Amino acid sequence: MNDNAFYECKYFLEQRMQELPDNAELVKAYIVLIEQKTKFDIAYFSQTSEIQKNWNDNQAKMNAAWHESQAKVATKQIEVGGRLINSGI
């Protein structure tokens, strides 16, 4: 449930509970709404953190591979007696 829908439902139930304070069904519906929103948020943020972790891991691997390839290029250039490209030397 997105935040907009949640807050609209929450507001609606709060208004009805003020109008009909003896209506136990409204309180039950309110509790269910809060429980469902909590479950949704936990699932959403768990997924989001897993995606972020995967992205971070992939970035680290790409950076390591890039640095390794640059080191190989520099080593090869030194071996053949050439200058290092983009090194300022």
C-alpha cells in the first residue's frame, strides 16, 4: 500500500471513529490497516536494502576489475619501455 492510500484510509477511519466512538468495527479496521501497512513497509524496505546491497557489491566488483585492468596496462607499458598513459609521468 502506498503512503497516499494509507493516509487517506487512516484519515477516513479516524474521522468515522470520532463520529461513532462506540463502533468497535471501525477500531478493528483501523488496527488491521496499521498492521497491513507495517507488513508492507517491512517487506518494501527489506527488498530495497537487498537491492542496495547487490548494487554496492556490483560496484565494488566493477571497481576492482577496472583497477586490475589498469594495473595490467601499466605493467605492460613499463615492460615494453613505454610511458604510462594518463599518468603525468
